[in-house]
Amino acid sequence: MLGNAFLLAFRALRRNAMRSVLTMLGIIIGVAAVIVVVTLGSGATRQVSQQVASLGSNLLMVSVGKRMGPGQVSGAEAFKLADAEALANDVYGLAAVAPVASGSTTAIYANENWSTNVSGTTDAFFSVSNQPVAEGRLFTASEARLGTAVCVIGQTVAAKLFGQQNPLNNRIRLQKLSCEVIGVLKAKGQSTMGTDQDDLVVVPLRTYQRRIAGNQDVNLIKVSVQDGQDTEKVKHEIEGILRTRRHLASTEENNFNVMDMKEIAAMLSSTTQTMTGMLSAVGAVSLLVGGIGIMNIMLVSVTERTREIGIRLAIGALENEVLLQFLVEAVVLSSFGGLIGILLALGTAWGLSGLMQVPFVFQGGIVLTAFLFSAAVGVVFGYFPARKAARLDPIEALRHE
Amino acid sequence: MADHPLLALQGVTKTYGTGDAQMHALAGINLSINPGEFVAVMGPSGSGKSTCMNILGCLDTPSSGEYRFQGVNVGGLTRNQRALLRRHYIGFVFQGFNLLNRTTALENVELPLIYRGMDTATRHRLAKAALDAVGLASRESHTPGELSGGQQQRVAIARAIVTEPALLLADEPTGNLDSKRSVEIMELLTAINRDQGITVVMVTHEPDMADYAKRIISFKDGLIESDQKLKGYLC
């Protein structure tokens, strides 16, 4: 009986091929929207977690001021090199501590100039922020201590200043400082916040303080915690030491901030997931609208095909056979639409993930769900029109014009 | 054969509506048709002949009285049982042909066989044979839109006889056709009745067409006005 219903349904759909395609369009778009959003969303989530991994494991950022970003409290006293040294000596379980003083400066080489971020730091910086060298070498601990005029540059700076030339052993000018390029860092791409992590020049901290900034300030201390250590506990220890060193009374709030990059990562990926969820909901609504479209077309079709139904009933079709035929028509429309939607979505998601530089993550679960949902839409929204068709009176139906 | 009429109506009435608006479409019909008969049903519109045809075709049931089809009381059957009865014993031919549009002649003829659950090969063979029998073997892949009225009616007849029914009900089969096509259709129905022994009951307005039948029943005001048996009819 089901085989017959399929045969009859396919013949009926073929007779109205154009209408069948248009009806499917609603489902195609709905399914495609949901899958594209979820696929790109999970790609973005994966990208965030990859970027977090690239930040360096177990990284804590100790910055001046109460909070990062807008609303930062100004006027708080900057750190000194001694603060970083104190942390390195007194906090148990740290892998490395890198004090960073940085600012925006124009780097000049020959006729080229490029406004970039210059960081003065120690040799620990490279391991803490997980930035290995691609060419040349990094500066050593003694160079950092002595404050020699050397620098390591990021890929973006290398490209902007030197183009195709080899930057190594050339001297670039940073304000009054002329320093020799001894290394180029490996490309790291965009950060989670969307900034270019390759657009930087790294010089020894002492060189930066003396020759560029002209003070002893350190804006940021990057701390990497040893594997297996409780980041939360380390964070509290750091806070304790810095409060003492900055002479804060117990009633005063911290005028510095210790940020766990893992927390930020978690926050960012939960934001991405929320966005994905919301966009999927929009897609699901369009899927629902597609389902209503199917019901609408099936109802129109039952009215338009009243005479045909009359013929079938007169010839001896049972109520259930007519019901099943119309139900199968609806389900074939919706699930075939779902299938096309899936193919369309995978193609689109693949293309868009390339454009948006997000990894393409195939989500079998959502593909299956979308397909089952579209088939279910056919059953749910096809049932009412199908029942209407099955209950027609053959005499009335045959008389219908 | 006279002992077992194919269909028998006993005091059949059919009323529509209630109260003052009540209308007696059939006012009490007694009728018996034997296997192999070719009956023409005549009468003005509103005389009850269409209602009678609907009851004979098991599309409708009497308000009172009894209709027995091959001895089975149709009034006691459910809607689905009547559908099965139609599927296996009754073929319909309509004035307006009632073919599925945008569907080939072959697929139209196959339709009742699909509902009988026949396999594809048998279905094709029987449908082709039926189209051949109505002289349309070369038109099996034509859709109704590509066929003339006479050809469409022949496809409809093929669809009705492909299941080899006991009863063929034809409701003004020549009503939409010119006289030449009408004659062709009547000759076809006569041949079906004669060669296959299928009982034919046909409604018509035209006395010329009724003359092809062996028995003419006239309706008036919900009653049978006359029942003539023609051409050396033996009973």
C-alpha cells in the first residue's frame, strides 16, 4: 500500500513539477539557513578555541587599571620591572614572567614607514605569548638586560617595510632609536579580538624604556602558569603580592587587573554559541514558514484536484489510500526539499567559511536533524490537507468544476 | 440467470434535506438487472436517474429500501467496503471523461490496477490490452490534452474495463461528443457488452443512443415510468 502511495504521489508531483519545486523552495531555504549558520557558527567556535590555544597555555595578563577596554580607570600607577621580578620570585608555579611596556610608534626603513605597536620586554615574552621565530633569532636574556639596539619584527611589519627583501641585519628606525632586525616572528594571524598579532616590533625592555618611552614604566605583565597548576590560586597570589607592593588598603579595590585568557576564551566562545543559537532560531522559523507553505500548497492542491480525488474514490480508492498519497506527496516534497537544502547549505557553508576565514566544520548532527525535521514538517503539515482530501464525498467531488 | 440478478433495487427511496425543504429524488424504485444486460436509462433532468445511478454505482446509499449487488446488501456496507466493491466490480464512464490531466493514456488506464495492487509488468500488459481493445494502442503515451474528445472517452472506457468489472456504468457517455464520435462510442460499448459479457447501464438523453441498448428504462418524478425490453430480449 505504501509502495502504491509512493507511485501515485510521484506521478502527481511530476504532473505539477513547477509547483512542486516552488513548494520545496521554502523548505530548501529553511534547512539551508539552519545548516549554514550552525556550520559557520561551530567553525567560528573552533577558531576561537584554536586562537586561545595560540595565545599560549595558561596565560595570565596583569594590567594596570581596574578593567580592560572601555571604562579603564586612568591614573593608576604603572608597574615597574621590579614588580615583575617580585612575581617571578615569590609566586609558586609560574613558568615565565614577561614585563611589557608598549606603545604605538612609526617604524621606518628606507622610504617605507609603518605605524605599529612596539613592545619592550624580556626574552621570556616569546615563550609566554607563544611566538616562535621564523627567521633569524630572538634576543637573549643578556641582550635584554643590557638594552642593546636589536629588534624582532612580526610578519606584517616585515612585509610593509621590507616587501620582498630580507629584513635580517637591516636597521629600522623607531623614533630616535635605530635598531638592527635580528629575527622575524612566525605568522600568528588575527587574535580573538580581531587584531593583527603579526603587526608588532619587539625590542628589549631596557632599550624601550630608555630610548623610546623615556620612563621606567611597565604597562603589562604577561605571566604563564606551569601546567597542572591551579590558575585561580596563582591569580590570587599575584593579586596579593601586587596589592602589598602597591600599598592598597584592605578597603580599596584593586587598581590593576589579572585576566585569565581561558576565561576570556570561554566568554568569547559562549558569545559565538549564543549568536549561532539565535541565528539558528531564525533559520528554524523559516523552516516552519516553509512547512506552512507546504500545507498551503497542499490545501490549494486538494481544492484544485477535487475532481481527481473524486475519480480516484469512484474507481475504488480507499480513504486511507488517498490520505496516504497526499501525505506522501507532502513528505516527499519536504524531505526532498530538505535534501537539496542540505547540499546547498554544505556548498554555501564551505564557500563562506573560505571567505570568512573560519574553518569548515561538518556537523553531521545538525544535518541529520534538519533532514528529519523537514520530513516531520511534511507529515505534520501534510496531514490536514490529506485528511481533507480523503474525506471528500466522491459524488460531490466528481461534480466539482 | 434470472434467479440471480446482478443488481436488485427493492422499494428504494432517496430523500435530500429535511422538513419543508425535503426532496424525494427517488420515490420507491423496484428494479432488477441481470448479468449481461445492456440497459439505457432515460428521463428528464431531476427525474431521479442520476441519483439512481449513484446508488447503483455504490457511491451513494438508499434512504430506505434495499439495494443488493450480487446479492450483497449495499446499504449495510461501510464507505470503505463500498469502495472495495467499486474497485473490484464496477467501472465508471462519465460525460466529462474525467481523465487525470497531464497524465498519459496508459497511466490513466493503469490507475484502477494500481489500486488493485498489481505489479508493474501485469499492469502495463493489461492497460495496453485495454487501450488496444478501444483502438488506441498507438496513443498510449498521449495525455488527454493531446487527444480528441472521442479518443478521451475511449481512454476512459479502457480505464473502466481494464479491471474486467461485472458492471459498467456510463453517465451520458456521448453527451460531449458529436454524432459521429457518439456512434463510435456506442458501438464500442455494444461490443464490450456483447464480447466481454459486461453488464452496461447507461444514462442518456438521446433516443438514438438508447436504441443501442436492449432495454430502456424511463424515469419520471423519482419513479420508473416505463421499462421496455427490445430486440428479442430473452429473459
